[in-house]
Amino acid sequence: VKTLKNNNMEDKRSYTITKKDNGWYRVEVIDKYGAWTEVYEKTLFEASRFVYEYWDKSDQRKKHKDNWNQAMIKMIKLDKENGIVSGNRDGLD
């Protein structure tokens, strides 16, 4: 098993590419915001390309996640304002 690893201490970006016994490459990558994913690629080139593409889309993923979170916060607020949520943990009031 061969492992290539890079850890950059200035931000949260890091990656690990490990060649598995079946010949595939396991890729674990973390972007600058701490978002993590894992994939398997057939070649070292494809594994490396995935890392750079994942890092390149960090801002886009964060913006999408932030928008989603804001939508959830607004829906919870509306539910409380309209009395839909009365405090039961399961929300089945």
C-alpha cells in the first residue's frame, strides 16, 4: 500500500491517496472549510485530479451549504411563529 499525503497547516485542506490491493486509489480529501469526502479512482492521475477539482469547488459547496442552512433556519422560525412546533422532540404535535 502506497500513501501520498499532504497536510497544509495554514488552512484545513489535506488529502490522502492510497493505492489499494485491487489497484484502485482511495482518495480522502478535506477542503479549506473542513468538508470531507472519500472516493475511489482507477488511476493516480484521476485521484490527483479529483483532489484539485474538490478544492476548486470549495467556495461553491460552502455557498450552497450556507444557503441550505439559512433556509432551514427560516423554516424552523416560521414553524414556531405559526405554532406548528410545540416543543415535542419528534415534532409530531
